[in-house]
Amino acid sequence: AVALFAASEEQEEDLIDEVVNTALDGITRSAPEHAAEALPRHLTLYHAPMGTIPAGLPTALQPFMPGNREWFDADTEYHVGVRDHAGERFWLLYNTTEHEERLAYLAWALVCGVVVVSLLALWLGNRLAAILLRQLEALAQRLDKEDPQPLVEAGQDREVALLAAALDDYRQRNAALIAREREFTANVSHELRTPLTRIRTSAEL
């Protein structure tokens, strides 16, 4: 959203400069008086012979040299194009109020979009997490009940299936270890029972 807003603002700025330059091209090719009357309301033209200041030109704009630049009058932003032609200097002011209003609308639209997408992502993430956790909860319950059946089942998510396979392998190795311990204990018990019986018999005699 930030990148989209920045790109839109930069494109709008470039478009405004292009409009100012195009308008100045048209003004310098025709009579300035007729061109000024045909300008839209957001464009204001000042012109005067070189070395003189046109009436009504803001003081801050008087030292501007030919080129394009930005100027702020209180809270209003202007794009100013200055050009010299045929012994005259032209100042063309572009009021960016409508441009700023469009950017403000775009900013609010992006903020609302980010909020909606974030809420949707949160809801969807919770749903997906609940599905995954439901399988893990079922796996934990089977382990708690010591279900002898294999934990791996059809339809499990890949991660849950990997965990279930690892647990099945662990249970098999654990069962084999317990079986070996029981066998060892039985053998030791048998080996100890015979001499103990002899000692007890001798003691009774």
C-alpha cells in the first residue's frame, strides 16, 4: 500500500509537470492574452517583458529562474513553470488542490483496503490454524489413551503426518526396548532362582 501510494504520487507529480510544460509550449506559440483566457481554472498565467514584474505575481515567485519547481502558499501547493520566450518571461501556476484531494482519497482507500485484507488474513489464518490444531489435538488424545493403532491416517496434513510417523517409529522402538528389558529380567530371574532354591533347601535341611 505504501509503495502504491508513493508510486501514484510520483506519477501525479510528473503528470502535473508535463501539463505545465505543455501549456507553456502552447502559450509561447500563440498570443499570451488569448492563451490565458483558454486556460482551465487550476492554471494561472503571469507574463511580462524581461526585467519587469507582472501585476499580481506573488513576491515569492519573482526571483524564480526558468524551470519547474514547487511553491507553497499557506496550505496550497503549486507547481510553477517559468519560461523565457521572445523577450518575455512567463510564470504558469498549477493549483494542485484537486490532485491533493485525489491523493487523500487514495490514501483512505488504501488504509481501508489494508484493514479489510488484514482482517481477512487474520480470519483465514485462524481457520487454517484451527484445522491444523484439530489434527494435532486428535493426535494428542490418541497418545494419551495409548491407542495401539498407527497414528498415521489418510487425510492428515503433511506436517501432522510427518509428526505421526515419527511418533509411530518412536513407539515401535520404545516397545522393542521394553520387550528386551522384560526378556532380560525374565532371564536374570530364572538364573537367580536356581541357586537361591538350593541355598534355601540347604538352609531348611
